[in-house]
Amino acid sequence: MASSSFFSSSMVIHVTLILLVLQMGSSYAQLSTNFYSTTCPNLLSTVKPVVESAVSKEKRMGASLLRLHFHDCFVNGCDGSILLNDTSSFTGEKTAGPNNNSVRGYNVIDDIKSKVEAACPGVVSCADIVAIAARDSTVILGGLSWEVKLGRRDSKTASLSDANSGLPGPDSNLSDLISRFQDLGLSAQDMVALSGSHTIGQARCVLFRNRIYNEANINASFAKTRQGTCPNSTGSGDDNLAPLDLQTPNFFDNNYFKNLIVQKGLLHSDQVLHDGGSTDSLVETYSKNPSTFSSDFAAAMIKMGDISPLTGSNGEIRKECSKVNG
């Protein structure tokens, strides 16, 4: 009798555990590279031409789409929240300090979404589209490809305050950068590799003015060149642009790290990576070995794409990337 009772109790516990595991699986499904293989088999070939067209019209857009993915993932995970417009119930992330007049590419994501919706209505999330566009932009500009893990769902809300506090700024010091990345499961190596995305794109004068006029660890002729289009007075030329990589701003390579070796990092947060600190050796390695940088960058992008995604029954698949459904 005792044996029978024990058997029945064990069966109940066993079945309960199975149901719990199944339930967890539906809520916390893992991302995978073949997530849409049956539900939207032509997804990648639908996205790529739109990205190619946008980058061909404006090379800077490749860097913008890559940055959009970074700024999405660093605020409450890779959930497409950065794409949401303000509503009566929340103020979104677009006007946060690190994003306002800086993050671009929303229109390209909207264009991609409309094409994807025509091919596979209600299937592919905006968060996944951002991740694919970031990879395609990198490849188009000469970088190494990687297999993008998919299966993210879209957030139903966004947070201005989280965007203001969650993103590392251009004046960050090395310890701040390392700790912010570590808080999200990314190592110092990941941080340095991901910083290499500054081998493409441009920055606004307001973000590097203090460095070119007031910092000592900067090449004098480089500083003078940048001062030519960035006056030393707040409000004057704030939006004037300068390339993050002086040599090949529209090509994804390792020149960013070569620039840091000779104190030609445009942002304070760039140059701190090679300024007598713990990441100097990594910068030197990447400056000499482009293939090592490329492979580490691809690996770090995959890790970044894994930051707190919404999966299973969480979130939704937005019909329009700028607003929640309904």
C-alpha cells in the first residue's frame, strides 16, 4: 500500500515536472538560426535587397542599422523597443539622450517590414528584422558574415528612462564600459570587439568636442583637423559630422584599432580602449590581425543578440514596427 502510494505520488510529481518544462519551453524558447525556415523561408532574401538599396544610396546607413541593433539590445534586451513611437501610456526610447538626433534607420526597418509582411504576414518580429539588417549592413560594407539567431518577439512597451541610463556614452571611461557590458553578459573582449563597429559611421561634433579641445592623449594634427569643422563653442556646429575611422569610414576593417594605437580615436570612449589600461593588448592584437577582429566581432554580435530576448508567448509580432498591435 505504501509502495502504491509512493508510485502514485512519484507519477504526479513526474507529470507536473514535464508540464512545467513544457510550459517553460513555450515561454522561454531558445533563439535559433532556422526559426523561420518553414514559416517564412524567403526571409533573408527579402531583407537583404532592401538593406543593399539603403546602403548604396547612403553608405552611412550601414553603420546606422548596426548601431540601431546595439541600442535596442542594450535597453531591456533585443526586443524592438527602440522602434516604438511615444504613446499616451509611455514615452519611448527615440528621444533619449543617446538616441535623439543620433540613431537613424527607422525608415529602412519600416521598408523591410512592409516587404516581409507581404511575404509572410504576422510571422517575423521587428526585433529580428533589426538583427538581420545589422548583419547584412556589416557584410555589405566588407565585414565578416555570421549566422543570425532568430525567434525574438517584440516588446509592447518602451522606456525613455531606461534608454537614458542603460547605454554607455561617448565620455565613458574604461571601467564604466567594462562593467556595463559585463552587466549584460558580455566580456571585456566582447566590448572591445563590438567597439570595432566604429570602423564605420560618423559622430556629431557635440559628442567629441571636449576630446579634441581638452584631452591630452590625442594626436595633435588629428585634433586640429577635427577642430576645423567642430568649433569650441556649445551650440555652434553641434551636428557637424566627422568619421569615426579617419581612413576608411565606409569600409568594415580593422583601421579603427590602428587609429587608437596612434591616438586618433575620435571619441573619449574609443581612445580609453588603448590608453595604458587592461584592454591595450586586445586593441594591439586587432590592429595587427584583421581576421581575429572579424571572428571576435561576429561572435560578440551573436552574444549581444542573445541579451534578454522575448520569446514564446511573451511580447508580440508587431504589424508595424513603430507601434504595438491593436
